[in-house]
Amino acid sequence: MGRRILMLPGDHIGGEIVAEADKVLRAVDRCFGLGLDLDYGLIGGAALDVEGVPLPDSTLASARQSDAILLGAVGGPQWDGVARELRPERGLLKIRSELGLFGNLRPALLYPQLAGASSLKPEIVAGLDLLIVRELTGGIYFGEPRGVRTLENGEREGFNTDVYRESEIQRIAHLAFRLARQRDRRLCSVDKANVLEVTALWREVLESIAPSYPDVELTHLYVDNAAMQLVMAPKQFDVIVTGNLFGDILSDAAAMLTGSIGMLPSASLNEAGFGLYEPCHGSAPDISGQGRANPLATILSVAMMMRYTLAEPAVAIAIEAAVGQVLDAGLRTADICAQGQTAITTEAMGDAVVAALSQHSSTR
Ligand code: NAD
Ligand code: IPM
Ligand code: MN
């Protein structure tokens, strides 16, 4: 039986980077005999333009029938003026929510070849390997009530609600503890428990679960301090677990430690282990259509798909090794170029990974 992968390129550089991931999927399919079937669907602004909504029912139905999803990115300035519920980003939020993809894994791993590309000194980031576990279907992103209302004096007021149920905190905490167990067994929970009740409950729930994982060390940091520690001494972290909004912000910061946001992949998992895989970055309208986008975060998301949903760890390792080999050869898109290096295009980077993969599998 074939395994169905739903490809959702989305907007702007989404199409460019997913095209390269497509090549990699087809290459590993050939080399490892995976029996993959790639289907394409619409999401984001691309869906809004054609179907009038950012997540058409047909896309959601295909998603439910697929074994895994690969997504590029959504959004762009041309949709800034549309009603909030029709924004491209709402399509992404809806698919995450509809499929129950509560566990967002964002690994920030520094490829040693890129130590010079980081905005921090090489000695601060050398050997960096941390995992941010972001809660993805709750918190202030989804809390009700939300909106903009007009007060009696005519002034408008915007409001959102940060809310987490104990059960939501428990399931992301268990996921993070389990992942910490497979790594260095250190879990840092990030909250704002000194100010926000919702995160005081978060901390309490984390503490209540810790005794079930006596082999994992649990620590807590307030998010402001965590942001500071992340850029001061990032190697102190193994696994970070946090809510939706803090996780969004901290993962972009962590991305830069690895050289570029174009290097950070992600997996968004539901309770059954089904996953949507996507780079952490956005649709980069400022560089779209120029062949300048780094496809490696998307290609590394394919590796995560192989590891977490398709149970093909050897394929994941092969893709990650191919990326390492390409970096060893000095190939760089513009975002990870050091001084004096010449940038290659998105397409050339994808081709180089495929070439390295073919070499790997022929010497297997
Ligand atoms: P962005 O991540 O798209 O871009 C931020 C900066 O990083 C830009 O300078 C961009 O050129 C650069 N960059 C991003 N990805 C890159 C890559 N692969 N290679 C090289 N450089 C890269 O964030 P933004 O500009 O704040 O947002 C643009 C649009 O993307 C918005 O509509 C936003 O809502 C959306 N967005 C979508 C997602 C997603 O689909 N998961 C994530 C973040 C932002
Ligand atoms: C991300 C993005 C999304 C988020 C947006 C586009 C809804 O920034 O995947 O990090 O905030 O979750
Ligand atoms: Mn983000």
C-alpha cells in the first residue's frame, strides 16, 4: 500500500521550497522503495484566491486521508486587507486545530559548517542542539473571547484570551518529558507564572507530572529570562516546553542561532502520531520569485516526517547526512553565506541534496 503525502505549498516562497522537498521525497522514494504517493492541495492565500477560503473543505478532506502533510508557508502582503477570518494564516491555524496537531517540535541544531553564519560567536553556538516543544492548538491563539469592541465612549478595544485547560497542559507536558527522555533528559518549562494565572497553572501542572519522569530534570524559567538566556548561553538548554505564543517567538530566536531561519524544520503532531511538517519560517514575500530561499528547513522537515510519522529513521538519517554533505561542500543559499562565499539558488540547493542522497544510497 502506498503512503499518501499531501503537499501544501501555500504562498510566495512556499512553492519554491516545496518543489525542492518534492525532489527529495521522490529521490528517497526511489532509493528506499517507500511507495510514496504525492498529492497536491491548496492552502492560504493560494486557496483564498481560487476557492474563496484559506482552508477549503477539499484540502481538509485530503489531509484526513493522507499519511502525512508537508506544508510550505502561507501569507503575504496582498492579503493584508482581507477580513481576519479569511486571512491565509487562518487556514494554517485551522488545519492545525482541526487535525489536533497540539505538539509542535522545533529542533534548533547547529550544523558545525554554519557556526560562522550564526549571528552569535561560534564558541557560543558550536554544538548547539536544542528542541523547542511548542503547544500549538491552544493558548492565546485560540482562546475566546477575542475580538475588537467599541466602548461606551466610542473608543475601540482589542482583546484576546490566554487560556489552557489542565488536560491540554498535561498532554504537551507528557510529550515534552518523553522527548527529553530520548535526549539529554533536561526539560526547561518556560512561562510567565509571576504575572499570568494561566501560566501559573502551567507551572503547577508541569510540577505535578514531573514525578512520573524521575530520570528527567525539570526546571522553570520566566519567558523574558528565557529569551535572554537563549541568546546569552543557548547550549544550557536541552528541551524547552512552552505555550503557543512564547514558543512562536522563542523558536524564531533559536533559529537565528543555527545560522538562519531557513534552517529550522518542524513537526506538528497529534495524539495518534499523525503529523504536518513545515519549516518554521514564513512565506518570505521579500525574496519570493528570486530563487533565493533556503529550502533546507523544508527538506529537513521531510526528514522529521520520515522519523516521526512514517517510521523510517534510516531515511531521516540519510536526508540529514545529505544536508551535512552539501554544507561540507561549501554550498550555501544567500541567507547562510559567510563573507566571500557565493550563493547558489534554491533549486541548485535542492539538486545538490538529491545528488548527495543518490550517492549515499548507491554506497549503502
Ligand atoms: P518570514 O519568516 O516569512 O520572513 C522573515 C525574514 O526571514 C525575511 O527577511 C525572509 O526573507 C527571511 N526568510 C524566511 N524564510 C527564509 C528562507 N527559507 N530562506 C531565506 N530567507 C528566509 O516572516 P515575515 O516576513 O514576518 O512573514 C511573512 C509572511 O509569512 C506573513 O504573511 C506571515 O504571516 C507569514 N508566516 C507564515 C508562516 C507559516 O506559514 N508557517 C510562518 C511565519 C510567518
Ligand atoms: C509559525 C507562524 C504561524 C504561527 C502564523 C503564520 C499563524 O508564525 O508557524 O510560526 O504564529 O504559528
Ligand atoms: Mn512563527
